[in-house]
Amino acid sequence: MAKYKVTVHTHNIATATTMNNVFIKLVGEKGESKRTWLTSLKGLFYQDTGSREFDVVCPFSLGKLVLIELDKQPLPLFPLDDWFPSKVVVTTPERGTCQFPIYRWIMDKEVHLFREGTAKRLCDETNNLARYSRELEMKTRTEQYCWDTYKEGFPGSMKADNPLDLPREIQFSFTKATQFLFTAATGITELKLKGYSDNKKSWKNIDEISEVYLNRTVISDYAQEHWKEDEFFGYQYLNGCNPMLIRRCSELPANFPVTEDMVKPSLRGSSSLLRELQSGNIFLVDYKNLDGLKANVINKKQQYMAAPLVLLYRTPNDKLVPIAIQLKQKPAKDNPIFLPTDSEYDWLLAKIFVRSADFQEHQLNVHLLRTHLLAEVFAVALLRNMPMVHPLYKLLIPHTRYSLQINLLARAFLIADEGVFTQFAASGGEGMNEILRRSLASLTYSSLCVPEDITARGLESVPNNYYRDDGLKLWDIIHRFVEGVIGFYYKSDSEVREDQELQNWIKDIFYHGFLAQECTGISQSFSTVPEVVKFVTVVIFTCSGQHSAVNSGQYDYGGWMPNTPISLKQPPPTTKGQSTESTMLETLPDVGTTAQGMSTMWLLSKQSSDFVTLGHYPEEHFNEIPPCKMIQKFQTELKVFSETVNARNSGLPVPYTYMDPAVLENSVAI
């Protein structure tokens, strides 16, 4: 007789356990066991999260185990319940160990097949039963995960009307769902009770705005104190929520006719604009993506947004300051170039219009499109094309956690017709849709690759650029990890070309994510191992470091509304010398719009306790020792990097924490 020791693990999450009877069948290359009821002297199967051991006895050895079959049946008078096993580990009579990753909700009485967990590409499959199991899994997946088009010109998305339509495995956990709803409800309820959220009046003075704060952070307090200062204005282009637009300027655009005389007082010493351009000390931010868009109507009042051009100067003491602002794209008499030498409120109001424009560009292009929507594309393509045993599935599935549900909620409550962004942002409505279409049409693969993007924007040597410093370091750590894992499974370029599931994955991304636009530079296929390594690095970095960089600071920099107005009630000024404090207060969003924007940014910046940091994998998908050791090395490198970031931040007035691995989530989950 051959005795197999079966250890069943139930995942450590709320409501994961079962009171149903559980049955197992072991299937090997030489035969299969009887369907065995998992019971023992310790009682029926019911267990808390953790593991239980059982014996399965066969008349002969089954040979190499290929898969297991699991089903569960309710006890008499008891209901059918839901069970979330994490894995089954089988010790064979030959003292070998086989691990079967599951990580799925079993909610019915059907028989479910689970493969032995050693990573295999389709071409590695030699067992017919294993191939059949793979085909069955992918047939189910393609039925569960379907592409949808939310709006024309948007990337493809997951077809689902509400969170309950999503497969249970990708829904929020009980903890995550509860905390998310509580945070959302308490924020807006608090503002309602204070009488802010429905208040359509203008602000009477700047100090009054501080009463709306839901909470304070070190940086939001700093922003409140320094928001008027040019140095803080420039600093945010390097280390704020949107570090993606600034680029070195060697020649002024034709539509931005800044002269030497205009900026001479802002340049230190006897320098000139031409000399500073040639020296690489002039930088440009261009919001042309917003040009010609119709702004929203909020509370029956027309709103306004600009499409500015901003010129910045790196001073001899390594500060970045604005030296010229033009609020519209086309030069004209009624489109003056504002300067630091103008009156206080002329200059301040010009900067307010720029900061409001930056909010629109950041939220829709840099944040929503380039992290959330791309993460969804990567996830849906993965789930439709990669079985659980595929090495790419094992590597990438942790980086899809909660992304599909958070995006579904964003479509329902932020950018839907009645969503917060649609109702209260200057670019809400058709302007929002057009910004997203334009942004996708201009998106390039190289801009998603941090080293290439930094070089293309000429930011290699700009001092005090912590987004760049931390982003490049994090990219290198992720790249080394990915290179090791991919290199373990793909020994040659020919193995990449022959992996049809891998090719289907990138093809799905090209067609559904980037709408088959060859100009993006996204490949339709992989030809070499380095191509795969680079693209997988992009996926992991986008879903972790990049998302954190453009998401986690939203409340830090937007909690104090004048620093990042969600909308503006007056048009951009067309002359100089007319702006006053009263003009500024009438231009800023009304009380209710401010409250709605603030509560939303607080919600989107708030981490759940159900949080998995980058490099940590609670689900054990890899069986082989080499990739498991690579994960350990990855974690060690991230820890050392985190210590470096903390040491640097201890000496900064404004710490840059958004790419600290200790607070960096594995996926786009908020």
C-alpha cells in the first residue's frame, strides 16, 4: 500500500474557512487515487485558517503527481458555504513533496482541478492530462475575464457592471472593502455635518479654507505655509504628485515668445536667457494637452481651465523657480506672459491657473491612464492568456491585486456621469474624455521606461530630483529581479518566440491596451529574452513605484486647496494690474467643490491595513528553489534601499517617501 500525506492549507483571510465536507483525488502519471473524504481522528474537515493533515491510501504508487481534484459537499441540514484554500501539499511514499497552489474560492459542489505548481510553459507540457487541465483553466478564464470598451478611444477594460460581477478571487477582501467604505463615508459625512460639502459660496478669506481639512500631514502643512513661494512651486515639478511633465528646454517654443528683457531680473548675475538655455538651466512645462477643451459647469456656473506654458530656471543655489508663465497656447495681446516682477496677485493668480491645469493633467493622464488603466490592461491580458503554472503568471499575479475592482469603482464613482470628478473638476465631462483620448494617442513605450524617460526629458543632472533618484534605483532593483526570474525560465530567444501564451499576452496588450497604435512603440510580439525582461519591469514598476509616486501624495499636495485647485470659477486674466486678493478668492473653487475634492483626495491617498508591500508575496506561487531565493534577494535589496531613503529624508525639510519600499504597495490597489 502507498500512503500519501495530504496537508490542506486554508488562506489567512476573513471568511475563508468551510464547514462542508471536502474530498480529494490525487492524479499521477501511473494512476489515480479514489475520491477520498478528508476526515481524521481530529474530526471533520472544518478548520480555522491554517493547515490540517490527512492520509490518502492507494494500492500502489501513482508515480509523478500531475494534479489533484477537489470538491466539497454540504453536511445534512447545513448550507453550502464558500472556502478559500491557499494550497495543498502532498508528501509521497517516496518522501518527495508536491505543492499545488490554489488561491481560489470554491463556492459550489463541482470538481475542481489544480495543477502541481512547478512552473511550465505550454511547450513544456508532455502529459495529456496536464494539457487538458491547462486548456480547461484557460477556457474558464476567457469566459470570466472579458474585454470591454468603456468609451471610444480609451484602453480596454474588464467587462463588469459592479464589484459583485468580478470573480471572487479578485474582489476586495472583507477587511479592504470595509475600510474603504468606512473611509469614504466618514470623510464626506464629516464635511456634510460641518455644512461644507453642499455650500456653493465663495471663500471669504484664505484662512477660512483650513477649516475644511479632514486631516493633516507633514507635507500638507508645509504646502499651506509655502504654497505662494516660487521655490515650492518649482519643487513640485520634480517631487510632487506630477513629476512627469517637466523637461529641459534648449530652445523656446515658437508659441512662447519670452524675451531677454522679460526674464533678466530673474536670472542671477550678468547671465542671459540664451546663455542659460545653452547651459541646460532652463526647463519647460507645456500643458498643450488641455488646449481648446471646454471646461465643466459646476452648480450651474461655468468653470475655467488654462493650457499654460511655464518656463523654469535652475538657480545657482540649485533651486528651480518659475520665471515666465503664459496661460494660453497662442500668443496674443490678451494672453500676456506673467513674470515674477509683476504685482503679487497677478503672479500668484497665474501660478494658481497653472496648478489647477496640473491637477487636470495629473489626474487624467499621469495618474488614471498611465497607472490605473494600464495596470488593468496588464491584468486582464494576464488572466486571459496565462494559466497558473506559467512562470509569467506566478511572477505578475501579485501585481494585479485589487486593481480590477479599484478601477471598476473609479469608473462608477469618479468618472461616471454622476461621478465626483465629472461633477466637480474643471475638466469633468467631455473635456475629461478628450484628455484621456489625447493622452493615449501620445503615450509611448519609452515614456514608461524610467531610464529612457529621464534621459528624454533631460533630467539626468537636475539636483534635488528625488523622484528621479528613487525611481532609477527602484527600476534597477526590479529589473535585476525580473532578469533573474525570466532568465531562469527562458534560456534562449527561441524559447521566447515559441511561447504562444507569452505572445498572446503581449498581443492582447497591444490591441486592447494601446488600440493597435504602432506609434506608441509597444511591440506586438516578443523576439528576445531582454525584450521580455524590459516589458515585465515596466509592468511591475508601473503597478508599484510609479503608481505610488503619482498617487500617494495627492492629499499631501492637494489637501491645501489653493495649492492644487480642482476647478476655477473665473477665466484666465487677460491683462496685468487688475488682480487682487478678492479676484483670487472669486477664482478659487467654491466651498462645496473644495470639500468634495479634498475628501476624494483623502480617500485616494489612504492606505488600507490589508496592504502588501513591494517584494512580499503572501501567496506562494513559486515552487522551485532558485526563484524563491531570487525573491529573498529582491526583498533584501528593497530593504537596504528603504534604509537609504530614510537616511536621506531625515535631512530634508520635505521628505520624499513615495518610492520607499517600506510603504510601497505591490499593485494599484487604491
